Amino acid sequence: MKKLLTSTLILTLPLVLMAKKPHVYKEATKECPAFNNMKHSSNTNNIELKVGHKYRILQKNKGQILTLIEGERVAQRWVDESCFNDSSTAVKEPKKVANQTTATLSETVKSSSIGKKKTESLSKSTSKQNLLALSWQNAFCQTHQYKKECKSMDIKDFVATHFVLHGLWPQPRNNQYCNVGKREIGKDKNKQWNKLNKLDLNETVRTKLSKFMPGYSSNLHKHEWVKHGTCYGTTANDYYNDAMILLTQVNESALQKYFKLNIGKTVRLKEVRQVVDKAFGKGAGEHVTMNCNRGLITELWFHVGNGADDLEGLLKKGERPKSRCHKGRVDPVGY
């Protein structure tokens, strides 16, 4: 009996010592993806570390760290060791706080640019009112899995966390197919986009467009030009260059950051418009509408005017239509 008690004490002693050891936390210095496994093949809810936030370190292995993401269903995540600062300090375990449904507006604005950064000038379009349609590609692909651009999406891709270009549409909506022959119109309406005339785009525009418009691989750029771009009053190069300038302004703003922080969560149009106001000036949000499908946010529509080079100026001159959707989920990559 005495021998048995001695053995039990020996086996229990390490556990007692471990229990007294304080947890070690490290501060994240990069916005790194936090994966479910060491192979980095899965990231449920598209989680990323937040710069400046301290995470509990559970284990180190071959340049990777197993950390704890509190509040997530899959809480233990693998990240690269380079995502943290070099100095480790043992600190008291932080108090748990209730999970927020969405990232707060102040958190979003503090952690990103405000969206008023000037870029290159827009062309002299003759279209006085336009609709800039930007897609959230993850949601689009949920209902278009057969599309070529939806068959090889990866969490590390640009399109997984940024808005992409659907189109820039001169208004009113019936302002379409300007000086386009019947044969081309017929091909377009029958979705024979691969048979539409090749666009005379320079190498720079074509390269950027293939990145910012995933549908380029399905000849979406030909369709958009024939149906809408021909009424914009410029060349195809200028038309797409303008669209990508405006897209970049959105993706460099607090709005893109807000969507990225809320991947996998539900947001409301009211909140989105507040972020737009912060990014592009008071009242700008009234000119932005939201489209949803099956509860997912598929697109944001920016109703803009003419005569300015940035969205702040263009939105002030745009229309204020009613939105089709008032709340939706920001979809992560995957089906």
C-alpha cells in the first residue's frame, strides 16, 4: 500500500507543477492566417491574428506555433512563428469578454486607412451617373461553383479578403449596348461571351483586370464592355482603368478592413453605411446599397456621379436608391 501511494505521488507531481506554471502569451506583429492544422490546408471561418493582440502559446514545432483563439469553435490554431514578436513574457491569464457579433466601427477605422488617399485621375467619361458594382467573390462562388473562376479559390488569394470588380454601369439601367451591332448583342444576350470581339486592352490593364475581375477567365470583361462600357464614352482601356481606380480606393479603405474582420459573421446595412461615412465622408453611405443571396452578401453597389477623381467626391453626386438587402453574412472561402 505504501509503495502504491509513493508511485501515485511520483506520477501526479509533474501535473501539479505544470498547473502552477503561468501561461505564456505573445503579441502578434503580423496579420497572419490561423490554420486548423500544421499543413495549413484549412482555416475555419478564415481567422487571422490581430496585430497588437496577445495570444496564449500552447506549443512550438518546426517554426510554427500552436496558439489559442478564444471564442472560436476550433480554438487551437497553427501559425508561423514569424507572426509574433521575439520576446515572450509570462502574464496573468486575461479576463474573458463576451464575443462581439461584428467588429466595432472604431476598431475597424483605427486599424486601417480612412480611404481618402488620392490615386491617379479618372478619364473624362460622358456618363453623368454610374453604378460601380463590386462583388464579394466568396459569396458569388457559393451559387456559381461551376464557374471557372470558382474552381480553384484559396484562402491566400486576393479575392478571398477583398472586393472584386463586377462592372461600372452608366445609368439609367437601360443605357446599354451603345453603337453595338445586332450580331454582338445577340452573342452577349445568349451568353456566348467567348465569341465576342477581343478587346484592345494594353498589357497593364489586362494584367490588373485578370486579378481584380476574377470573371475575366469567363470573358466577363467582354460582356461588361459590350453591354455597359460602350455607353461610358471612353475607350475600353480608360473604362476599365477608371473602374479599377475606384475599386482600389475601396480596397484601401476601412470598408474592406471591416468586411475582412467580419468574415463569417452577419453585418447590417446600417453598419456598412457608417463605415462608408467614415471612409468617404459624411453622407457617403446613403449612396451605397447591398445585394444578398441566400443570406450572404454578394455585392455592394456604389451609386456615383461624375467630375471627381475619388469616391468621396463621386458619391456626393450620386443617387440615393433603396437597398435590396439590409443584413447578410460575410462569406468565407469554401463551400
